[in-house]
Amino acid sequence: MSDEEEVYSEEEEEEIVEVKKVEKKVEETGDPEFVKRQDQKRSDLDEQLREYITEWRKQRAKEEEDLKKLKEKQAKRKVTRAEEERKLAERKKQEEERRVREVEEKKQRDQEEKRQRLEDAEKKRQQMMQSLKDQSNKKGPNFTIIKREPGATLSPVQLERNKTKEQLEEEKRISLSIRIKPLNIDSFGVEKLREKATELWDLIVKLETEKYDLEERQKRQDYDLKELKERQKQQLRHKALKKGLDPEALTGKYPPKIQVASKYERRVDTRSYDDKKKLFEGVRYHTKSFTVLTSTHTHISH
């Protein structure tokens, strides 16, 4: 189908059909005036059709130009978006690398600080061991009182108890890395190896001796603690008896309950008649020469 045929509307097709009918009729009749009018009408119609076709082609060209510009704009936008996404991905990657680097640096700082703290604790432990050795040579208590710092809310024992399993494992690993020194024996000869073995043996003997001393010291402290607890219980029993309480009232975990009312209040009297009668008969007091019966009516008999 040609462009001219595409732009024909239904009305124009009807007019063309009518023109063809008229031409056929003119050919049959042979009227020159009528033929001339029909030619003029046909030429006007052709001119109108050419104008329609020209206008349609201009509109089509304009639409194609707009479509081409739109496609170019889309292509430019696609390139721009790809560039923006690439920059965004690169920026995210840099931020992620920076975050990972900061985390690693913070982790290294924490490990270094923890290592420093453990080294200080190891030095204090060595000093304490030395002081314990000095105390063992002298007479005095077999325990050491650790003073709490004024700003500390928890004691070192409580802080140690609150640590997680991972923290304890990490501290143990760092502490072992501090205590256990690497052996560089690749360039040692036979004599140096023997000297190193002798040195390590002496170190093992020393550590085992310290271990035995600490175990004995712990046993002695446990015994002293049990003895002190028993003394404390005895003191609390005497204190409870002085106050008229049960001997075990102050030895428990919680203090004794305070009695705010008499135990006889709002209590049903379950005594029998004979028990109540005995309350008014009095009490008999026996002496060498006579017996006294005290009641509401006093009787004296020899």
C-alpha cells in the first residue's frame, strides 16, 4: 500500500467512488460541460489529496525527528546513569574499605591495650608472688587484702566473673603469648642446646614449686575461711540468745522476721474446761513444815 492510499479517509473513498460513477455515467451520456465539471472536481480533489499527503509527510518527518531525539536522549541518559552507578559503586567500595580498615585498626588497638593490661597484670602477679615468698619467710597472715579503688563499682573478682567465654579465651591466649617465649634454636649447637634444655628444666621445676606453694596456700585459706565462718556463727548464736530469739535466727541468709503482733491474737481457744479450771486453782508450793495452796480462796493446812 502506497502513502497516498494510506491517507485516504472513508469520506474521500466515498467521493472517489461517486466520481468514478459520475465518469462512467458521463462516458455513457457524453455531456462536455458535465465532463469539464467533473475534471475540475477531480483536479480539486487531487490537489486536496496532495495537500493532505504533504501535511502527513511533514507530520511524519517531525514525529521521526522527535523519536530520534528521544532515542538519543535515552542513550545519553543511559550512559549518564551507568557512569553514576559506577561512581556510586566505587564510593560504596571505598566506604566499605574504610569501614573495614577502621574496624581492623580498632581491633588492633583493643588487642594492644588488652595485651598491655595483661602485661601489667603479669608484672603485678610476679610482684605478688615475690611478696608471698617474702611473707612465707616471715610470720604473719597467709592472705592479702586487696583494696578497692574509690571510683570502681565492681571488684576485680566480680569483673573477672562477668567476662564471657570468648573474652577469657582471648585473654588466656594473649597471656600465654606473653609468658611463652618462642625458641630460636635453629643456629644452636650441641652445647647450647644442652644449656637451653637445662634452663628449661630449671624453669619447669620452679613453676611446679610455685604451683605447689599456691595450692597449699589455697588449702590453708579455705581452712581459715571455714574457721572464721564457724566463729561468726557462734557469735550470732550468742547474740540471738541474748535477744531472746531462736539460736539459728541470725545465722541464715536473711534476717529474722519481725513479729508485729502477738501470736495469741485472733486465735481460737482450743483448751478444755479442765485446763481452764486449773488456771484458777492456783499452784502448790511444798515446804518442810507445811503446804501452801494459792488460789482465789487461800487454804493453809499443817
